[in-house]
Amino acid sequence: MVLFVYESYCQDVEFSQYYANPLYLNPAFAGSDEYARISLNYKTVLPTAFGDYSTYSASFDKYYEGLSGGVGFQIMNDKQAQGAINDLGFSLFYSYHAQLRKRWSIATGFRLGYNIKTLNSSGLVYPDMIDPVNGISNSGMESEIYQKSMYFDFSFGMLTWYDNYFGGFTLDHITKPQISLGSDDPGPIGRKYTIHGGIEIPIYNNLHRVHMTMSPNFIFQMQGASSKLNLGVYLNKKYLTSGIWLKTNTDFNFTACVLMFGYITDYSTFAYSYDVPFYLGGLSGIISGGHEVTFLYKFMYKRKRKKMKAIKCPKI
């Protein structure tokens, strides 16, 4: 199979807790919260079946009255096969906020990113390096490979919210940067289109007070030949939130589901989610899913920001 493979395709990293890493989903989220916030995200995919696929992300954003919008920064590192393939990215964000009506707001955002992608085979273990008596040796017949690619990347996003409704659009990899490693093919990254939206529905108790809220959501993404539609719903009650997402393609063939749980206070959020792939089936699908953990903290600061209608998007 290796001899006859001509080229392969890949997709961007996908976080399952979409709104716990809002800058990655849409740059227009920069400064959208009333407070400054820091978000820490970690995801590992299929740890028991196909090796180590881990992603780390840290971001910070804040609204500045003098800029009429929000500014943010994010650093993200994605590694595969024990770090043999590594992608380190730094991003700057700016988002302009405007209130069109008393209950209608809009934001437009931009991202400038710089990525360093490396391919390093020195840490890989090949069959001829394994000795049944002495274990793993440091020498083998294979020659080491080291390649590096550095490039700039740009994204644009829009976000709008009215009452309990919200929606957004993102265009990633506008310039289609080239990241070829070890090949004469330029290897451009295909543009990624994202459309997302949802609504928050209050549920009242017998005293006609809000007892809990339900939030149906959707996210549609298209990149190259791949397209997918993710459908989810959240239930929120006081400090607790839970959710489930179903991942499908455009033919509505379900590929996975995501189970989420979070604990949310006025200034912090802790969330955990688990991806269960349907394409593996049976017990393999249950034990070979992806784990994702998020911690988000908001900082109070003296501000002169005009009160805007709060966006009712999910917290995780």
C-alpha cells in the first residue's frame, strides 16, 4: 500500500468543545465577553488505536474601548506520532464590535498566524531496531528525515447575535499557504469554510421562572473535498452544563458523537468531553475515542465599556 500511495490529504485540528476555544472557531469572538479571559485546551485523539495525536492550545482575549473591539493572542501546538510531525502556531486577533440595534449586535474579526511545521523521524522506532533480548536499540537501517516549513496564515470571521439567536461565518487559510514537507509538490492548505449558529431556549418552572436553558446548535464546515455537519444540544442549569453532538457528513452518515460535561461559575469554566467514533464500531469505538479538557478563567478589571447585549452562545 505504501508503494502505490501518490498523495494524501488531511484536515485542520477540530476541537469538540467548539465554544470553549472561541478564537479558534471564529476570530470575531475576540473581546466578545464582558471580561478578559484566558482559555487552556487539551485534546488527544485515538490514544489506544493509532498512536499519539495530541493538541495543546492557550489563548487570551480582551475588549479595548479605544479600539472599539477585542484583541487576542493564541498559541497552539499539534503533534502526531510521538512528535514526528509537529505544528506550532502563533496567532494574533482583532475584532471590531458594533451594536446595530438595541438587541442586535455584530462583530467582524481577523486573524494573523505564523506556523512552524516540522517532520522529524529521529524519535521513531522501526521493526529492525527491536531486539528480542536487549529491547530497542538506537540504530536502524532507515535514514533520519528532518524537514521544516514556515508560513503565514490569515483568517476572517463574522459574528452576529439578536436576543437569544446567534450565528457566524469563518473563512480560514485565505491565501492557501504551502506547507510541503519532503516533496516537490507545493502542498497548499485548502480554504476552510465554517458556518455556525444556535439559539438559547429558556425552560420555566411552575413559578414561571427560568429553571434551565436548552441550546440547539449546528456547525457546518467544508475544506477541500471534505464537508461535515455537526448537530448538538446543550442543557444548562445553574453551574452545570451538559451536551451531546452528533457528527455527520453531508449525506447524513453519522461518524461520531461527542459527550460533554462542564462546571461553570461567573469567572471560571471547567469542561470535559469524549468523542466516540462510530466508524470503528463495537468496543473499539468506545475505548479509542478522543478526550478533551478545557479550563477557562475570566479576569475582572476596571472598564468603561458600554453595555452591549450579551451573546447567548454555549460555554463549551
